[in-house]
Amino acid sequence: MAREWTVGEVAARSGVAVSALHFYERSGLIRSYRTAGNQRRYGSDVLRRVAVIKVAQDVGISLADIRAALDSLPEGRTPTRDDWGRLSAGWRDDLDKRIAQLKKLRDGLTDCIGCGCMSIDRCPLRNKEDRLGHDGPGPRRLVVP
């Protein structure tokens, strides 16, 4: 028989708060079942799924994208190395874009955030006379297309 985990055991083992586990469950990221006494129980696969959620969240993957990826896995089976490779490959383009954005931000900033404030004459992101305002709101020069 496969090991069953209580919500407290999953929280302790995964390093995720009980409230976060409940949120993940309400969001469809993980599943539990109820015992005859109406207590939540999780299968062993939930630990790997929570690990995937944590890693994906740490790099900025949205919960909607995480849910879509986890939905592609067979229910009740611990995700494998091949599963993780497939999931992470699906996120690669988005992560590459984020990395490029962060590099541009790191390398292009001195003492402003590209806000177009026009008050820092030496800023490489200066937006004299708000010329970039015609292109829409928000920072324009630091956005990676």
C-alpha cells in the first residue's frame, strides 16, 4: 500500500505552509482525498508536485501555467525526470525572455528605472519630451520584445 500523508506531514516535509497546500488544492495544483473520518490525505506523488510548484514559482512561472503543466501528468504518479524535462522545456522560451529582460535591466540602469521622468539628464533611458508616451503607458526602453 502506498504511503498516505496528512496535510501537516506534507507541510513539514515540503517546507510549504498548510495554508499554501490548501490554496494549491483549491487552485487545482494538487489533490487530496478524504478518509472515512473526513481527514485530508495525500499520496506520495504530492511531494514531487509541490517541489515542482515551488521551483516554478521561484522562477516566476504563473500558477495558471504550473497548473496546465501539472494537468498534463498522470494523476497519482510521482512526476519523473522525463516529466520534469518536458514541463521545463515548455517554460524555456518564457524564461529566456525573462532572463534577457533582467540582463537588460541590470546592464541599462544607473539611477532610474526607465520611468520617463525626464529629470535625470545623464540617464540613458531619458524620455525627453515624453516622446515614448505615444507608444503607450509604462516603461518602453527596458521592455524586451
